[in-house]
Amino acid sequence: MSQLLRFLVVSSTLAGYAQSLSTFQWPNPLLSYADNQLYEGPMNLLAVGCPRRENTTTSAQWLRIAYNDMSTHDVDDGTGGLDASIMYELDRPQNVGEGMVQSLQDFNDLGIITPFFGMADIIALGAVYAVVGCGGPIVPYSAGRVDATVAGPATVPEPQQNLTTHIELFRQQGFNETEMIALVACGHTLGGVRRVDFPLIVTDTSIDVDTFDTTPAFDNTIVSQYLQNTTQDILVVGPNVTRSDLRIFSSDGNVTMQSLLSSDTFSDTCAALLQRMINTVPSTVNLTDPIAEPFQYVINDPLFSYQNGTFNMITALRVVSPSASATVTLLWADRQGNSFCPSTGCSLQSSSDQPVFFSVVGQVQGLTASRYSFNATINSTSSISKFWFEINNNDGSDPIVVDNGGSGFVIEQDPSLTLFVDIMRSELILQETSVSFNEVIKVVVAVLGDAASTTASMTAFTPFSNATVPPFTPTTTSISLELDETNPPEGGFTFFTGNVTNFGSVTFLDITANVGSTSFTVDNFNLGTASDFFPFIQITS
């Protein structure tokens, strides 16, 4: 292995696993959501098993769009990179191909865009799934990209360009010549060249996609067949004299390709370079630390309801690799100096624990997890200031305290719960007639204040674009909140309501309440998760 590739592998491994089985300071919507999408998200269903699509693979398409999106980066001025500008660049010859549109449609249809996790983060996540879904290494994932709203420069390398141009384009992206060779090999282990897109390269009219090697998997067959002179890579042995892969692979006398003949070196090098690729962003963007393994402890944001003088709080704790004999307890402190709860905290054992079915990323790592659920009844007068958990493995060892780094999981609203979506008063309503049905989510918001001095408003975030072709962009709409006549004031709370049409169409809410001259806000309320706890009402007429 060359000294440079050895450095790449070692440094990436150290950086990638810096966050292994750690946790983070709650609340952190971005890290919590990124962990969920990486280890429990729906993208897994589209990537696991390296599924074929139209004579290529979904993974090949996802990896290509990630590289092409990143290719707008200019290391000299810090602009461009993986920023979803590809949505505005599909009319360029360098981005030709139905796989580009199909990939963006995949990502849009998943409905996982949020106000803080955009298309660029999803494209990068797609690259991670593309590699591991086809048997390749796990590429540590970071989140926090910012979506562009316009096209970037036309700087994707093209097959007909000469070696000097390719070296310069890769340099602008942040890769030297050795890294260029390895990155092309890593990318071209998947997929091939589609004849309709490049008819001057694929001249055999009986072929739709001319694949780079003989396996669909993410492996170093692209390297071994090249070095053994048995390659079918049309960019090496094709009739078109451009043969860009041949020029690139042989540009250092095959030294880099020889080093990649080791499967372990190929895997480690590709993981390192692809991590750098998806982390190539404008210099003004700060990404999270890499998530190399699922966080040890992740909580579900608490949900509340007010009923008859008490709060109900629903939450859960995900624990990676728990003991089979473990019992998990939720504890909380009141806001009255422990006048209601004892000094050790009020407590409640989990009502259930369910296994977590990890995505292919977690499965490859051989990890398991369980989620422990809680539904606590809390005195509304003493209320709650913070909560935490204790895990007792019942083996004689000391209990493990999960307390957000010592501070507890603090309920910030003061002096009591002031503004929240009431999950037991909200409803999922299915209105049916003989010819149609209508889905409505009735969102009920509780505000601590009297009706005369209180107003409330809500903004809804819809991840699905109405467009049929890229660019796909989410929408936000304002929804009026009116006094809820079916839920009269109770316990100092006034209840407001607004309707969201179609289950699943809106995923996040921002809510504002004005009580006199004081404003309260709830940002990024996850309606998609919370609505699982709403009562279901069916109306037939």
C-alpha cells in the first residue's frame, strides 16, 4: 500500500470512529434525526440487497448523483460541493441519464426531508446506503449540509476530456492524482455506461448498459480485472479512443491500482475517499462529527397531554446492545424543589421494550438495540423540570445513569408546561362516504393562558414536492389556529385547533403562542411521530 493510501485509511478510521457508541447533548434534532435515518430509516428498503433497476442498480445511480453533485466544489475559493445543486444542473451533458432523475425521485418520495435535514443530506445518505447495500464498507456519515437554490459550475469530469483536464478538475474538488485514481475505481465498481446517454462510447446497439465489471457488488473486481487484462470496462477497452478510465488508472504506472488489489485496502480506501467526497461542502457549511455507529442512548422527544389535573408524558429510550435482564426506569424531578417528588426523583419502570430493527448499516456492524417505552402521569401543580433514566442490568453491577451528560433532559418551558401539542386531544379523522374518503389530522395545541389574552399560530412543513420533475423542494404553509370548542379551557389551559389534510402529508410543525406580551414557541415538532399516538376517529356518512 502506498504511504498516501495508508495515511488515508488510518486517518479516516480514527476520525470515523471518534463518535462510536457515544451519545450527544439533547436536544439536538439534527443528530437525533440523522441517527434515525441512518439506522432505522426507510431508505434501507430501497438499498438493501443491491437491487437492480433497468440493467443497472439503484446503488450505482445513487453513488453517481452524489459524486456529480459534489463535483461543483472549488477548493481554491471554498464554494460548491455536495449541496443538492444537482437538481438545477440536469440539463447539462455531464449529468445526462434517467438515473439522475430517478434518484432524486427516490429521495423525494421517501418524504424524509425536514426543515433541518435537506436534499443534500439525503443525497449523501444515499451514497452511504449505496455502498453498504451492495456489500461494501460503511462510510461514516455526517449531517448538516445546506441545500443550494441555484446551479453550480459545470465541472463534472467527462469521458472525452484529456488526463490533464481530469487531474485539474479533481484537484479543484480536493483530490490529488493518486486519490483521483482510487476514487474513480471506487465509483466504477458499481454500474456502467448507458448507450442512450453515451452513444459514441457504447456503440453496440444490442447493449443497454455496458457494465464496468462482471459483478454488481461493491468490490475490487474493477481493479483485478483491469490488472489481469480481462476487464470489460468500456472506458478501458471500448472502441472509442477516449478511454478515460484507462488514462486515469494507468497515469501513475498502475501503482495505485496495484495497491487496491488487496480487498481490505480497496474497502478501507474507498470508505475514506467516499467519506471525504460526501463531506465536500462549501467552506461556510459545518457538518456534524461522523456517525460511525448508532449512538448508545437516544430518547424520543417527550410528548404531552393534559387531562383532569395531570400531565401524561410519553417518551422512550433506545439502548444499543442492552442486557437481556435489564430493567429501565424513568425518573423525573418536579418544579417545586422536590415538594412532590422525593429527592431521588419520581420514577416509573418501562411499560414495554421492543427490539429495534436496524438497517443494513447496523446489521453489518452486528449491533442490536431495544427501545424502552414510558407513559408517565405527572402532577400538573408540581409539574416536571427534567427527567433521566437508570438502567439496572440486575447482575450486581451499579445502575447506569442516562442523564444527558449530568444535566438531565430538561423541560425548558417555565414555570410549567406552557405550550405543547396535546396528543390525547388531537385526532386522526377518517371521513368516509359511499364514493370517497377524506383524511384530516386535527391538531390540538394547549396554551397556558386565558382565551382573552392568548393567540396561537402554526406553520406546517410538507416534505413532498408537488413537482413531477426536479427540482424537488419542500413547502411550508400557515395554518390558522382557532379556539377549540370541543375542548373548553381546563386547568389554566386554553386549547386551539387546526386541521392538516392527508395523513403523512405534513411532517413537522412550528407553533407560536402569544400570551399577553409574552411569546412561546415550539420548533420542529415531529407530527409524523406524534400522530402515532393520536386517537383514531372514523366517520361514515
